[in-house]
Amino acid sequence: MDSLNSLIDGFGTALTPVNLLWAALGVLLGTAIGVLPGIGPAMAVALLLPVTYGLEPTGAFIMFAGIYYGAMFGGSTTSILLNTPGESAAVVAAIEGNPMAKAGRGAQALAAAAVGHFAGGMIGTILLVVLAPTVASLAVDIGAPDYFAIMVLAFIAVTSVLGSSRIRGLASLLIGLTIGLVGLDQMTGQQRLTFGSLQLADGIDVVIVAVGLFAIGEALWVAAHLRRSTGKPIPVGRPWLGKDDVRRTWKSWLRGPFIGFPFGAIPAGGAEIPTFLSYVTEKRLSKHRDEFGRGAIEGVAGPESAASASAAGTLVSMLTLGLPTTAVAAVMLAAFQQYGIQPGPLLFEREPELVWGLIASLFVGMVLLLALNLPLAPLWAKLLRIPRPYLYAGILFFAAVGAYAVGGEAVDLVILLVIGLIGFGMRRYGLPILPAVIAVILGPSAEQQLRRALQISDGSVTGLVDTPFSVTVYVIVALILVWPLVKKALGRTRP
């Protein structure tokens, strides 16, 4: 009942005219940016992060929530229409959505995706309301060794499941940890990797790192591989679903959230794995298996519902533990830190108006997302006609303006370009971006918790494993590291 009463108070905050305006603006901006090729939710939030600096925290995070969900829908729009996923979670939508578009059923695919996002977001947010306070109350008893173990789990998990190899994932993680070391040591005040520069003494702002790795790196990568496209834009009519379409998709919309939400809440979960699992599930359960690969609408509805629910699961870990499980959560955590707010177990007690206003705004944002995107789908299709040179020139411009707005220092633009070149190099050699962003965010906190745990135990390493929780987490870490080797060994022994 406490959660229900808090949620009702949250609706009182979210439904004020000003916050409704920020929610609508966030959904609109998020969808507009997310619908452009190569731009996912993480880049959308990173690009628009400086825009919110003048807002009070509640309005800013309500706008962020709208950007997050809007950009996720936008990524699937690009995936369906042009077979160009705006983000990794939208890859599965292209498998069935693009054949539907080529067959003249792009409107139905977009509608199935929109309703899927609505259903997944609603069910996922309900689970967030039910589970988040419980997780937060349990997390109050977590100490420094436990937090360090959780962060190690995040580091290991994110390097294990992303990229073409573990070595590349680890290399990306080390790049992020190195960037996170720049600045003054939090405990001793000693300068690290500043090269005598006073501008680097405060460290490199996470916003600049995120914008550089995502936006600048992607723009440079696309510019290096730019090819003129002669294909004509695919026309998109008015999105609608017939009775047969609804009959085939309603179960998919309801199944998706229960696959997506748990994966969103675990370290390195995100939406990629649950969308593939949802697709496989729908293919096995569907009575129209012969259509899969040629435009089965269930293959759009289920994964998109799972992707939206995973976003709600991501917020559980970020709000209750301060643990970003995706790149978007990492950027949003940076936004919390900009306002001097630290997500974690005590957030629900210290900032109840902000937290419950944010959660209530997710429900409002889902309704706005559906209301805006169903009629505006043809408009998003027209945005895709922007020539790619102009498109990415605009991205570079807004990225530079955003980076300069962070501190008002010209050196920030130089740092942005350097990190952008690092992002370009990472793409060139197949290094995933997410481990680096997670490392920049969690690296300093992991170092602090490690030192704190060692101080408590008078320098004894056993102090890192002196709680049942930390031991359990390290067992999970060991399983993640050992399982691929065991799997390979079992494969060799089979005749």
C-alpha cells in the first residue's frame, strides 16, 4: 500500500502542466532523434543531456524518461523502414519488420511496434513500482565489500556478453577505467593522468565521454564509410492493425515484458538478449512459423514489448543500487550526479518526490508515446530522407555545443574530439562501447569501495569476501568466467 500511495503522490507531481510539457517534449525529441539512422537511446540522451541543465531535477528526469522511451521506439522505426537499426535492441525488429515494409505492410509493423512498446512499458513499470522499494530496502544493508563485488560483476558481465570476443570487451573496459582515473585522487588529492593540466584536475566529465564515444565516434565512423544510397524511401501509410493482426499479436505483447524486465535489471542485461529470446519464443509458439523470415508480425510485437520492459528493469538497478546496466542508464546516472543526487538504497527516502514523480511519468510517457507516434509515423519516415552528410554534420554540431555547455571551456572541445577519435578507433577494431562507458561511471566508485573495504579490514584481502552477499556475487562471477570454458570442453568430448 505504501508503494501505491507514493505512486499516487507521484502522479500529482507528474501531471502538473509543466511536467506534462517536459514529458511530451522528451517523447517527441527522443523519437525524432532515435528515428535517425545509427542513433540509439544512449546517444539521444547524451546529446540532449546539456539541454536539461537549466531545469529543476524532477522536470529534467521526467524529460529524460520521455527521451529514453521515445528513442527506443525511434530505433525500431528505422529498423523496420530501412533495415538500419537505430540501436542494438532494434536489430530483431528488422528481421521481420523490414520484410513487412517491403511487402507494403510497414504501417502494420510500425503499429505493432508502437503498441508493443506501450504494453511492455506499462507492464514493466508496474513491476518497477512493485519491486523497486523492496530492492531498495534490502540494499540498505549492503556494505563496501558487497558494492565492490556488484561492480566487479557488472564489469565482468559487460565484457563477457558484448563484442566479438572477451579480449575486446576487456580492452574497452580498461580504456574506460583509464579515462575514469583522470583527475585528482578522491582520497589523497594526488593528480593522476592530468599531464600538468589544471583543466584535467577535475577529471573528464562523463557527459563529454558519452557524447564523444557515441556521437562523435559514430559520426566519424559513418563518414569514413559513407556511400551514396540510390534506393527510394519506402512509403508509409497510416498505421493500423486489422482484427487478424491483433489476434496474432496480443499474446506476444503480454509475453514480452516477462522476458525483458528481468534481463534489464541484471548487470549487462540490456535489451539485446531478451529481444532475441522473445523472437525465438514467438517463433516456437506461433501457428504461422512458415512466415518467419518473410514478415511475421509476431516477430515484431514480442521483441519490441520485451525491449520496452527491459528499460523499466534497467531503472530498478539504477535507482535502487546506483548500478547502470546499460549505456542509457550510465548517461542518466551521470545526469543524477550533475544535480548532486546519488541513486542508491536511500534515494527513495531522500528524494521521494523526484523518484515517484519519475516513475509516474513513465506511465504518462507511454500514453503520450502511443498517441504521438501512431499518427506521426509518416513524418518520421520523411526525416529519414535527410542526406547522411547533412545528418551527421548536424550531430557533430550539436555534440560540440553540448560538450561546450558542460563547463564553458574550449579545452572540453579538444577532449571531446580526442575521445571521439578513441570511439572511432574502438569501432575500427571491434571494441564495444558500453564497457568503456560503464567503466568511466563505475570505475571511481569501485575504487572508492575497494579502498573503503580494505581500510575496514586493516588491509586484509579477506575483507572483500567477508559477507555472504559478496561471496555469492563472486561465485556468479566465477561461473560467468568458467562456463564458456566448460561449454567448450563438453563440446570437444561429445562424439
